[in-house]
Amino acid sequence: MFKRIYETPSPFVAICDYILSIADGTSADRSRGCFYVNATNELAPSDPDVAAVIRASSARCEAAFERILREAKPRGEVDRSVDERVAARFLLSTIRGLRVSAKAGVEPKDLRAIATLALSTLKPR
């Protein structure tokens, strides 16, 4: 995923588009959820090996998001006051939450509204 994101003119906009796209797809697609999120919720609490993989993957995602946020500030895409590390964790948590909500049957328009609100907290004021 990140290779494609880094190749776009604006990696931050690509992340925003990805987060908004969680609401897209069929209800069957949304109800399956995401393997990463399912493994986090269902396997990691009882399987130390899965938990270790999830921690490592989360750290890589957070580092990538942090880099993208840092690079987006000078372009005026992200508010200069945003703490990149906290915001990177926020983005990953937002993705996880949206995936769980989608699996639970939250309507696409509501998922998109939640994603839009979450992303608005990062935009310049």
C-alpha cells in the first residue's frame, strides 16, 4: 500500500482517499472486514506470535504515516501544529475503527462522515 502512496503527487491526499474509500464497496465486502483488523481483534490477544506481528506492522504503518504527515506540512496539507507521531497513531486507529464499524454494518454514508470528520482535524485551520 505505501509504495503506491509514495508514488502519488500527494501521499497525504492518497491516505485521505484510502480512508474515505473504506465506506465504498458492497455490504458483503464491508462485512468481511480487514484481515489485519480481524487478526488484531480476534487472534492477537491470545497468540503472542500474532501479537508480535501486529505490533511490528503497526509500528511500520505509524512510521510511514508520520513521515507523510511531516512532508505534508510544508505543502500546506496538514496544520503545522499537528504532532506527527500522535496523528500517525490517530490515522491508524481511525482506519481500524472504520473497518470494525464497517464490519458491524454501519452505513457507508455514516462511515464517510466519520472519516471526513477525522481527517478534518489534521487540515490547516
